[in-house]
Amino acid sequence: MEVDRPNPTLRGKRLVLGVTGSIAVYKAVSLLRTLTGEGASVAVAMTQSATKFVTPLTFEVLSGARVTTDLFEAHEEMKHLSLPEQADALIVAPATANFLAKAAVGLADDVLSTMLLTTRCPVIIAPAMDGDMWTHPTVVEHVRTLRARGVVVLDPEEGPLASGRIAQGRLAAEARILEAVQTALVPHNDWREQRVLVSAGPTQEAIDPVRFISNRSSGKMGYAIADAARDRGAQVVLVTGPTALTPPPGVEVVSVTTAKEMADALCQHFPWATVVIMAAAVADFLPKDQAVQKLKKRGQPAFSLELETAPDILAMLSAQRTSQVLVGFAAETEDLISHAKDKLVGKGLDLIVANDVTREGAGFGSDNNAVVILTRTGQQKEFGLMPKRRLADEILTAVQTLCVTQHTQRSATVVE
């Protein structure tokens, strides 16, 4: 007899559980019970290899629905399309090295790999294999490819394997898989007490009515942070320079063009904020004088433009802050860590997010980024290439951790 959990975290969620041919298939049976116990309805799709370890009937009894095992049988009801389209998340546990390879290159030769190409919902993959397989360069590259696309690939755990060896290759603990599903589907609301001021995008500094100085910033990182903070329950004001992005719903958006306009908007909202995240790429220099009319060539062989320093917005905010947490960004092309540390100290920041904009697949205009986060307490953590929306959550979590640490230190000082 099943005992209902008092507060099921996945009530009303529709999941697809994919099962591949690993000795760890038996653990998927327990995972299925846990997911249904959390209130989810679960459809199971098995590869032919998986059915050699545990029969589909076991999963059918526990899920209350027919298990999909064959692409051609599924074609009658188009389940390779309908199940992913209706799902809130697709979980593959256990996932073999063979499945990771097919997923990475887009091979669709069975019902589960075909589902992976048709789904648009979050995908969580929990691999299980021998240790030498997990660390093989090909598998490492396949995992990197999937993570860069936004797929959550959980690292397997170290322990005794079916081969008798002790190595990293065991299926992630059920609690970790459940947590990954909950993270993907259940709002955190852990920022509901925060008022977040985010800057994003470039600024444009006019030379004349037609031309301006700007930079390559797309605004994607700042918009992703605003989106993530809203999803986690915060009140959010987004001050944005000119971008081609759609403003995130549920966020107050203030559109600006120049560095001065951005400085004015941020200073206006600064007293309201508890956390300020400066993701904008504000101009460092701007034309000293703006021509009233369009400048003409008129046969001139050369043209010089006198520039002056733009307002230092971070320094302005740092000078007037009371209790706000101040987060900056450092987009660098060389000496990433040393330049970031200099900015962290020089601007009086609590935390800085540093990225090398010359790295392939990251930086300006890309949907992905790779960063190093440094705090004023000396902590440093590197994050490999991942989607900017996922990275936004990592940044917010780092800020939250810093806030908790600061609060604990202040409390300890008061007690002393």
C-alpha cells in the first residue's frame, strides 16, 4: 500500500523516465516509485537493452501505464512525439555511454533517442557505467556537449561497480536525481525577500546624429540574471541599454541609451535595492563633443575624435551604498584573474564575475558563458561553459551564499 507524502513536490507534473541498458536498471524501479510518490505522473520509455535487465511489466505495474519500448509500435500513437511534447521533464536514468554518444551527436535509432530530439522540456541525465568508460575522452566530450546545450548531466558516484572495481561510475543517488528534477520544475522562492537591481546590455555614446560608440554586448547575461531572480521570488528592476532582446515578463524594465542615462537610472533605484548586479557593458569612453549635424568626409584623409572618460557607475554606487550587496562583471581578454581581483578591490565589490570574452563559444552574443566567480572574502570558483540562464542561477546562488556568510559573521561579532 502506497503512503501519500504530506507535501508532494511534483504534484501535477508529467514526466518521462527513460531507461537504458545498464546493470543499474533496477534502481530506476525505485526512482519511479519515488517520482510517483511525489505526485508526478510518469511515462516510461525503455531501450531494448534495458528490457534484458528488468521487464517492462515491472514499470507498467508501478506507473499504471504501458511502457514504450519500440519506435515502430510507438509510431502508431506517435508516442515518440506526444510523450515529450506533454512532458514537464525528461529523465534518463540510468544512461549508458552509448546513449550519451547518441544524444550528443543527435542519433535517433530507437524510441528514447528519438524522444530526445523532439523534447523541448528540461532534460536530466544520470549516467551509469564503468569508471574507465566515464573518464574516456570521448565520453567526457559528449558530456561537455550535452551540458553546453543546457542538458543537466549528473556526475556518477564513486563506489563498487559491477566489474568489481571501485571507481566513479555508479548511478547518482536517488535523492540527487530527485533534487535535479525539483530544481528544474519547482520554483525556489529563496530570493523572495530580495529586491534586485540588474543592469544589462551596452550603452551607445553619440558622435553625431547618425554614428555612435558602443560595444559587442548583447545583454543576454543580464537578462538571464533578471529572469532567474524573478523565478526565485525576487522583485526585479532591469536597467537595460539598447538590445534586440524581449524584456522578461514580471520584471520592471527601464530602458536607457547612454552611460549617463544608465548611471542616473541606477542611482535612482539604488536605495530601493538589496542586491545590485552590474552585468551591463557600460562605455569606458565617450566623445567629448557631439556634432549637431552628421559629420562629412569632404575628402579628408583622416579624422580624429577626442574622447573623455565615462561615468564610473560602480564607483558611484559603491560610494553611496548602505547595506546593498554589490556584484560586478569583468569582461577581459588577458590576465583574467588578476584584472578581476583589481576591480573587485578597487570598486569595493562584494563579488565579481570574470569571463574571458575571447574564449570560443562564450562571451558577447553567445547563449553560453564560462566564468570565474571571486568574492571579497577570498573565495574563487570556476564554472565551465554552460547556458547563460543556468549560469545566472549559479551566480545568484553564489551571492546568496555570500550573504549568509556575511550575516553569520556579523552575528558572531555582535555576540562577542
